[in-house]
Amino acid sequence: MYALLTVGEKISHSSTRAFAQGDYVRGMMLDAMADAALFSMEAGLQRALRQPARSG
């Protein structure tokens, strides 16, 4: 099984814009928040996929 998870392009564009404007702290914070959200989604997906397998 393959899955593609994304937090969307808005956060990516916001981060890129912050870096381009020289606001490196904001850019790094946006990147960190996006990473945390993505890892959280991945963990949730894994739990959701494992649950039926355990019950079966």
C-alpha cells in the first residue's frame, strides 16, 4: 500500500516567502509546524491501517 500525505502548498509557500523576505525564524517555524503536522498525520494513518488488521 502506498499513501501520499501532504499538509498542502499554502504552508510551503508561506515558508518560502518568509525565507525570501529574510524572516528566517518565521520560515523555520513554519517548516517545523508543517513537519509536526505531517508526522502526526502519518502516525494517525498507521494506527487506522493497523486497527482492522488486528481485529481481523
